[in-house]
Amino acid sequence: MVKENINGSNLGFESELWRAADALRSNMESAEYKHVVLGLLFLKYISDAFEEQHVSLEADRTQGADPEDPDEYRAVNIFWVPKEARWSYLKANAKQPTIGKTIDDAMLAIERDDKSLKGVLPKDYAHILTPGRYVGAAEVEDDSEPFDEKMARWTTVLREQTEKAKKLDQIIWANLEDIGYGG
């Protein structure tokens, strides 16, 4: 017998989460989608570290720190992120129909300024994020929730769901072992 909610909880956001993921993924194969998401996560990760260091350098400007000097970042093993590749810039341009090209240009700028990344970062967002590329993808209404708040909320949700998934995996493996198919 299959149960819809094994853990008995329904948090009410599951369909919204799947709808958002489907809007981004649409008809894209999971192998392609993985690269889209991982590239964006990498960009967000290095941008966050960069911004944190940028704030620190800005505060130390009177002591000679230069927040626009790439060596200030490299000295502490943080990727230098050019202005056109910073998350704040991408976020400000996210609703433009050219966002895919803007992200590609950001990846190129990062590779240009850090030779260790040359040819490594994905640069096909202009193709993937072209409006109308995926026929039938529903347009998502802007809910006016600030991005940072939404990201924090969904990160918390993802963390909770990951923990629940771990518990469910344990239950599934225990049940399989009980009927002689485990381990």
C-alpha cells in the first residue's frame, strides 16, 4: 500500500516548490538542468564570499584596503568577482529578457579574471534561459517577496526536507531489511 504522506506532514509549500523547479527546468533533461543549477549555485557562493570580503575591505579603506583590488581577495583565497558578475548586478537584471546572456557574460568575466577557471564554467544560459524556449512553461507571477527573504525561507525549507528525507531513507532501508532485501 502506498501512502501519499508517509511522515503525516503537509507543510503546504510542496506544490509551490515543484512548480518553481518545473518552471526553471521545463522540458530540460535532468543532465542539462544539473549544470544550470550547479553553475548558478557556484556563482552565488563565490559572490556571497566576495561580498562579505568587500564589506570588510570597505571598512578598512582608511587603513589602505582597496575593495576593488583583485589581489585583496586572492590573498585570502576568495574568488575575485568582476562588477558585471556580482550577484547584486545579476539580481538587478534578473527580469530582463537578456538575463541568460548576462549570466554567460558574468561567467566569461570570472574566467577572464581567474585563469584557473578558464573553460570550466557553464556558458549556455543565453540559450537555456531564452524566454519562450520551453513551450508551455507557465509565467510565474511576482509575489513581491524580497529575494533575500525568499532565499532564506527556501533554504530553511530545503534543510528541513533534507533531514526528513534522511529519516525516510532510514525507515525504507529498515523495512527492506525486515523483509530480507536490505544491505
